[in-house]
Amino acid sequence: MHQPARWGLASAGAGVVLILGLELTSLDEINPIRRTISEHGLGPGGWVFGLGVGLLAAGSAAIAVSLARRRLAGIVGTIALLGWSVGLFLAAWFEKHDWSVGPSMSGNIHRVGSFVAFLCLPLAAVVIARPRSRAWRRERSRATPVAFGLGVCSVLWVAGIGTMIFIGAQSGLPWYRVMPLGLVERGLAVTEVAALLALGVWAAAKGLDAAPAQPAPEPGGRSRAMRSST
């Protein structure tokens, strides 16, 4: 198993567990249908939320390094996956707007980071795991089509959100009122994190790091190496 990918999967998994724990323990306080995941950053468990997103970002960066080192991700895919990681780091470090006191610079940076992350991951998954790419032909595993399929689903989520925003602009409604924002964001987040984990499993799969195959024996039962030593 490729070491950076293994570290990446462990870090991302720990981050997901922390955020999921916050979700389950805050059901009475945060409506998951209307309130976004980032609301956790404004409560007493804000440090847990920041730590969870930070671990997810660090794990994503490690998976990107692993994919790049194994030549499974080209320049575009690597940059997109690192863009997702940077966006998550920004979302973890800067709190979202606390609308009880109004907009803030921190909230604006948080929003930009979240926007960059949600856009970059679908691009990374589709580009890296696309069928018939050089890496797909050379080092395909069961996780490869899963990552690609989840990447496509993430693109559809983003397209659907963009459509709802457009409809809201045309009808004069605030974009966050056109759809159940919390539910939609959670659906997108689950799909994108699943795509990331599939990429991590692909990067961690044995293949390019395995020991080189022994030379095939020639007719007569001896390999070239054996013949050259005689």
C-alpha cells in the first residue's frame, strides 16, 4: 500500500468521523435540512469542526501527492485536488458569517474557500479517473470507475445548485431560499468525500509499487537471466 495514500485515507477518515459526530450530537440545535454544515463552527464545538475539516484537507493533500507520485493524476487533476484541499483549509480556519452580528471578512474567506473546494473536487475526480485515460488503462482498479461515477454525480449536484441559484435570481428570491440548502449541501459533501476516498483507495492499491515481475522463461525452461549467467 502506498504510504502517503494510507496516511491520507486515515486522516480523511478521522476528519469525517469528527464531523459526523458533530452532526449526530447537534440534531436538536442545527436543522440539517436548512442549516449548513459550517454552522458547527459557530457553536461550542467549533474547534472540533475546524479540526475535522483540517484533517480532511490534510488527508486530501496526501492522496493528491500519492496519485501524482504514482503518475495516476496529471497536472490538471493534481491542481484540482490540491485546490479542494486549500479550499477546505480556508473553510476550517475562517468561520462562516454569524448573521446575528452581520457579515465579516472571515465569513467571506470561508465562503470563497467552500466554493473553491466544492468546485475543484468534481473536476479532480472526473479528470483523474476518467475512462480510457493513460492511468486508467495502466493501473485500473475497482475503485477507479467508482471515483469517476461519484465525480460525475458531484458535477450534477453542482449543476443543480447553479440552476436553483439562477431560478432564484430570475424570480427575485434569495438563492438560499430556493432549495433546502442544508440538505443539498450535505448531499454534495457526502458525494464529494466518497469520491475522494475512492481516489485514495485507488492510490493505495498495489500495482506500480509492487516488485517487478521476473523475466519470462524462454523455450527450454531457462530465463534470459539464467542463460546469461551460464
